Amino acid sequence: MTKQTADDDVRIIGSLRSAAGRGVVRIEDVYPTDIKDLWSAITDPDRLARWYGEVEGELRIGGAYRIHLEGPGLYGAGRIEVCDPPRRLRVVSTETDESWRLGDALPDFDDSIDATLAADGDRTRLVIEATGMPLDKIAFYGAGWQLHAEHLADYLLGREPIAEPIRFEELLPSYQRLAADLG
């Protein structure tokens, strides 16, 4: 589901909504690889480090992990709640004190990330639904999740990603308009 805003040419692959007073970001795109390869790209720590961030820990159901996303300077910790290869992964995470020390973290909140994969011919559809963020910050999370999805595509295609701060600034106005529609 690609959403395009009326007044710009930025391709938006996400939607925003609220549930129980918290934000929900849904990102959906199709990737040029088979389902097993895409599953590996989103679950193998070595591959995750090439497009998303550094992940370490017990990568199994109930297992705890730590993550570091260099671009936004985020440090987090979480647990794996669902792992159904190669179709579904659900994790819950919280930013750690390291993020607080950097001064950019929000008040503690658990966010959950649910990734669902489906074969689409020789390609794979990936739907990511991130939930739990404060509604007043949902546009930033929407732009950030689209940026992660684009980095995944770039990684799979062997391309260099667009510089993160530049692309984030291109995406943010569209997500701010989507957030304003939430009322």
C-alpha cells in the first residue's frame, strides 16, 4: 500500500494511526528477493548490522537482546515474543539509559515491532507494524521506519543508501501531514 501526498513527489510507503492513545506506524513494501533471503536479512545479526543496526543477545522466542542504531543514536533492549520463520517476527523493546545519556530519548515506553513476510512471485512483501510510540512523535517514527525500509531495499540491491539526515528531512513533512490527519 503506497500512499502519496497530494502536494509532493515523495513516495510514502507508510500509514499512521492511533490505538489506545498510542501511535501505530505501518510500513509495507515489496522487496526484490525471495522470502527466505528477506527473513535472513531481518533476523541475522550480521546482515541486520549492514542496514539497520547492531543486535546481540539470545535471538530466540523469549530471548533478550540489545540493539544500537547508529544514525539516531538509539540504544535499546528487548525480547522476542514471536518467531515463526520465514513468516512472522514480533519483538518488544525499550530505549535504555544509554539513549537517555545522549539526551535524545523519549520517556520510557515499550514499542512492539511486528514483521510479516509473504511471498509475492519471486519477490517478498514485508509489512512492519510498530506500535506504542507517543502520538505527538508519530510522524518522526513514520519517517524513521520508512528510512529503515528503504535501507533494507538498498542493502538487498547492493546500493548505497541516501544520506540518512537528508532523506529523513525529505520524508518528514509527508508524515507530519499524515499525523495531522489523526486529529
